[in-house]
Amino acid sequence: MPVRTVVRRSYYRDSMVLMRVAEALRALPGVREAAALMGTPANHELLVSAGLATEETKDAVPGDLVIAIRADSDASAEAGLAEVERILTERRPTDAAAGRALPRTLESALRQMPDANLVAISVPGDYAKLEALRALRRGLHVFLFSDNVSLGDEIELKRAALERRVFCMGPDCGTAYINGVGLGFANVVPRGRVGYVAASGTGLQAVVSRVAALGEGVSHAIGVGGRDLSAEVGGIMTDLALEALAADPTTEAIVVISKPPAPAVVPKLETAIGRIAKPVVVCCLGARPAASGAGRWVATLDDAAESVVATLRGGAWAPRPFTDVPGVRARLARARTQAPRGATILGLYTGGTLAHEAGLVLEPLVGTTAYRLVDLGDDEFTRGRPHPMIDPEARAARVREAGQAAEVGVLLLDLVLGRAVHPDPATPLVAAVYDARRAAAAAGRAFVAIASVVGTDGDPQDLRRQIATLEGAGVEVLPSNAQAARFAALVIRPGLEAALLGGS
Amino acid sequence: MSLALDQPLRVVNVGLELFASALEAAGVCVVHVDWRPPAGGPEVAALLARLDD
């Protein structure tokens, strides 16, 4: 079967464009496999393992674009290469319609928009600091989606931002809202009176979506990046964000969302919260306050959403394991018929904070050896390729592998919707679940698939349709990630029923 | 610009075009930069970050 390759020297395209090229090529008649990637060392390994490496590709350097196609015939391969040309020269519809030439640098963009107040940066991590510094030095807020930025560079960027009293949201900031407008992966939620400081993109998405379902909107959500509350960064941006939200007249209550802060940073955080006259709910997953009194500390993202809404409305609130106990019992009866004895749980996540939260829920319920959680959005999986919330393939491949794994009895999944996220993430996920089920059935096994969906009725993917697609494939969809993790625990540990569902 | 958050967002997007499109869909004014890595790679970028003041 012929393999045709083309190397374009010094020709950069971002990982999204390359993903589109590869997808379009694979959909062509006669094309069996295709790759479109920059010539990084990791990508050379991929080409070799896919049998797509040639004499021509082996000299490609990281600045070179490599296209590789394996097809049934030379004619199909040639057609593929012509298609590549068409996609690479495509212009953005809005710019083409306006007859605009795209600026090539931040400086020339600012000449087009001299009153810009924020720069959103999602270039590869190696280049992110340079672009972010250029923006911060002009006194502009930065939304820094890029990951693979060193801790030293992060500290330098945040100090530069603090000096000019602007926000450096990130690195590795997935989501933020300014004036109710979402940046990055953002669910469509109403504008409202809850302000957020978030060291976690998917954590923020989960809480704003749940809060929206409860009828409240967002004022501002300042993303700070996952390492802001580390000992090294010391919460530089969290402090600044709390100060801004405390002074913001549209914000009536504040939610802080993070993985556990470094122990040394907790007292500092509590002092900052203690100075705020507005109610503050703190969801630092896995952390407890050092000195009680400042803020209401909650255990899960669900609890954060319910607690802040109850606070705003002056109502009482207490955490609960499930919102629909009869519904859970019915699902459980169904699921227990599928899960083998001695089964373990495999969590395949696109949201890092959701994976972390699942671990916190599962560990005390089933013990550390009964589950394994993989965060496919972690730096190691995203170098040179799109985030799994944009490109579902990396997770789909692992779902398929799970079908071959005898020990996996429960597959625990998240599905995150919103702007800039894959237009229909349930469909490729479900296709992988079907493949995994077939593989398991061929070996005389079965597994239970459990998911939760982060999304709102306003999201472009259609929340109800996404849930229906999952349920149509027999995936048990729970109302939140924490509930999904508890349900997974119930499936493999029937003895937990009394504790989690109450007496029956 | 101060920390005041009450100004309408006006965004320059450097990197994934997808984010510019999402902002446009949300009704935000955005200029997208057709970004390319600087010639010379990451090492040159690091050097520029130090000098570019």
C-alpha cells in the first residue's frame, strides 16, 4: 500500500488546523491512514509507529510540516495531497468576507484594535512566555491557555502582571469569564451575581454550569492556572482576583475553585478571604482550612454550586451524596447485572480537576487499589496535539483499549461541553464504547460505562442530545462528576448502599 | 488599564483560531493574529523575551 509524504520546510500550522487536515484526509476514499504534524521528536515517533515515516520525513525539524498518507492507490494518495493544499490555504470566513488581511504579530493586531484590553494566547508552550510578556508589558490582561510553560516563567509572568495590576490568567488556564463573556472552553451561562477565582478550567465549567441550572449567573470568573496556589507561585493571581471581585459591584458572592493549595499558602488564602465582606465558598478539592472561620469550605464542585446558590438566597444547605436516590437505585439494579465480580474502576477524563475530584470521592469508598484515573488533558498528552476536549481521539483510543482489559469492570467518564469544545463529543465517545463492548463481549466479559456531562442548555452541542446519545449507548449518565464517582463505587461495592443511599 | 472589570472585552487572539471564532460567536470584538513561531525556534524566543522590553 503506497505511503506518500510531503515535508514543507519552515511552515507552521497550529494543532487544530493539523487535526482538521488529518481528519479530512482520513475521510477521503481510498485513504487508510494520514498524519499532519510538525516535525518534533515525539511526532517522529508517532510516524514510525504508524508506519508513515519515510526517507523524506526523517530530516524534518520542529518548524517543518509533515504530511503523510497511506492509501489504496497512488491516485488516492495524490487526491489526498491536493486536499491538503486546499485546507492549508483556506482563510477564516469572517476575515475573507471582510477582505481583511490577518496581522502576523501582536503589535500589528494592536494597530488594528488600539483599545484592546485583553490578549488571549494559545501558542505552543515554548513560545507562550514571549507573547504573554509582550501583552503584559503593554498593560493588557492576558488569558494564557498554553500549557507546557515552566514554573519559573509562570512566576516571572505573574510578577510582571502584578506590577502593572493586570491579570495573567494562566498558564494552563482553560476557562475564564470577564463581564459574563467566556474565554477558552466556556459554557454558555447567564450573566449574574456569582464571581469566581478558579485554578481549574473544568472545575470552573462544572460549577458555573450547575449554578446556571439552579438559576444564577456569572459576573466574572478569573482563571489563575492550576499552579497559582503552589508554594512557588504563592497565589499571586488568586490574591489579585479576590481583591478585584471584592470591589466589583456586580459580584455578590465568590467561589474559589482549586486543587489543594500548598499547605504554606492556605493561611494566606484564608487571610485574603477573611478580609472580604461578601460570602465566599471555597472548593479546594481535598484541602481543609487551617484556621476555621474564613469562608465556607466545601468538598466537591457540586457542593460549591449548591452552597453558593443557597447562600445568595438565604436558604439552608447540606451536602448529599445523590440528588435522585430512587433513580440511582434503578440504575444500580441494571448496572450490577453487567459488572463482573472483583471489577475495578478505570476513569478516563478530559477534565483534570474532574479526575482529581473523582479520586477524592473514590479513595475513601473503595480504597486506592480499586480504581485508576487518567487525565488526558495533562501536559504529557497535549504536547503538539489539541486538548482532548477538542480532539476526542486520544481518549477514544484508551476507551477501546479498556475493552481488552480484563480487570476493568467500570469505565468512568466525563463529557465537557461549551464553546470551543468539540462540536459533538458524545458521538466519538459512544463509538469507542461500542467497540470496547464488542471486544469485551468477544472475551466473555462486560463492563458498566458511567458518565457525567458538564454543560448547559445554551451550549452549542445541545446538552440534552449529548446525554441522549450517551444513554442510547447504555452509558449511565449521573447529574454530576461526584455523583458519577459515587455510583461507580456502588457498582463494585454493594456494601456501600446503606451509607450512600440510606436504609431501604 | 486598571483592574476595573466593567469595560466591554476587546480581545487580540494569538494562537488557536478556534478561540477567536468562539469569541465572535459570543459577540465579542476580536482580532486574530496569524501567529507563526519566530525563526530560530524556542531558544530565540527565550532570548527575545529577555531583550524585548
